[in-house]
Amino acid sequence: MHELPVTESILEIALRHAGEARTKRITDLYLVIGQLSSIVDDSIQFYWDIIARDTIAEGARLHFERILARMKCQECNLEYQPQDSEFACPECGSYSIQIVAGNEFYMDSIGVE
Amino acid sequence: MTQRVQVVENILSANDRVALENRQTLDAAGVYALNFMASPGAGKTSLIEQTLRRIFGEIRIAVVDGDIATSIDANRAAAAGALAVQINTGGECHLDAVMLKNALAQIDLGGVDLLIVENVGNLICPASFQLGTHQSVLIASVPEGDDKAYKYPGMYQGVDALVINKIDLLPYVTFDMGYFRRGVEILNPGLVTFPLSCKTGEGIERWIAWLRKQVGSRKKA
């Protein structure tokens, strides 16, 4: 049950930035979530509707930008999307790999008016 | 008229800030702290018991135990000689920095060299909630299967040491050590790894030697 603290944290960040920008209303939140840090799913919207009630963010929509995992082989330089059950390079079999994308877990921006 | 305001901030930034405060508290008291994470039943508490048995009287240990509702684990740690503090998360699947902060306030940190925080048994959420400990240890176990790194990449990426517990069961269960360690190596290159058995004691001395070194390098002035 981590949705509640995650949602509270999202609200705190959004309200703080909206306050700094001196806006009256938050209409949208843009979140970037990588496949490898997958603790957030769309059920957050449900918690959000409750948590954001009676704040300037009430009714705001959450937008999730999902980033697929991407890895780069350090041997043959192939960049690829790993399979669920095998991360090694599909070309040369190496497991000397750099994770290029998939660890994102941040709020990119908010829509205000 | 809708406008965009740039934020670019980690979603759990408030937790991260409290974690930083915890780190400062620990550093000021000269305490080295470890966050133990694992699935339920991997052997977190058993490893704490085995560790205490070997370094009791030499290194002063406190244990903070996170559990949904019971104090079974804290009781086991206390029975093994540690100063134990229980945190009941009341349904939360992980410890967070505020919970640890409250627990630290209950401990005389001046009398502690090593603090072990036993997180709630879970391979997902604890990885995202920083606590402020110096390092994290993941305790995997053979019967869980060899695919855990692939299924819980966030957890395997964020740790500083990996214990593979219950190696005495290797002859009885399907566990491809090569496949397992390949997944780990990709997510966390060069991760220090301790295959061991809390039941037979095999491999534990190497773990204890590592722990001694970590604590020793942060000895109180």
C-alpha cells in the first residue's frame, strides 16, 4: 500500500510549485515513470481524486509518460529493449550493459491557470 | 489560459529530504546504518540473529524492525542481544524516512556502532523510499527462484550488497545461479555478493568480515 504516500508526495510537490508560480488552479500533472521503477500505476488517479479534494489541484488530471527500459551493450554497442526474462545483449550475449532509460520517476511539469 | 510550469522533481522528494536529515543524525552520532530489504521469508531476521551471534560484545548493534503489525521480528532481534525498536507500519508495505526518524529518536545513538534497519518484506516499494542509511543490503534466497532480478529490477539496482541465503537448498530446488547472477550483474555491475546459509553457517564468515570492515571504516573518533 504505497499509493497513498506517493500520491501525497505528488500533491505536495504540485502545490509548492504552483504556489511559487502564484497560480490559482492546477489542471494537469505530468509524471514520467520508467519501466524499471514501476511502483506507480494508474490507480494513483483514484487516490488523487480523494487527496486533492479541497485544494487548488482538485479535479486535476494525472498524465503518465511511460518510458520503456532501454539498454546499451558495452561490447557491441547495440541499443535494445530488454525482454522480460533476459537482459543480456540479444546480439552478442554480453551482460556488460548500460541502462539508458527506464529508471525515470519524477514530476516533469504541471498545467496551471 | 493554461500554462505549463516546469517542475522536474523526484516524486518522493519530501521523503528524500527527511532521509538526508536521518543521515546527518546518524553521521553526527558516528553510527553506521544498513537497510536490510528482502521478500517475506528470505531470512532477514535469521541473518540478523546469525550476525549478532558473531559480533555481539565487539560491535554495539541496534535493530529497527519494520513490520505491518506484529513485533515477532523485533522480539527475535532482542532475544539475540540487540537493542531493538519496533515500527508497525499499519498496513504500509515499506518503511519511509519519517518512520525511521521517529525510531531514531527512541535510541541512544551514542551507544551504538551499527544500526540495522529491517525493512518490511517486499521487493517493490522499499527500493523507492530512501531512509538515510549508509548502505542497503538485499537478502535474496534460493527457494524464491532465479528470476527475481528480472522481475524486480528497481530493488536489485539500488543496493550495495547482496546476500543469497539458503544455499543449502540448492540441491533440492531449481535455481540457475548463472542466470540469476547474470541478471544481477547487468542491473548492478560488480555488486558484492555473499552466498550463504543462515541454517548451516556456510559463507557467513565472509559476510561478517565485510560487515566488520564497513563498521571499522566509520569508527567513532
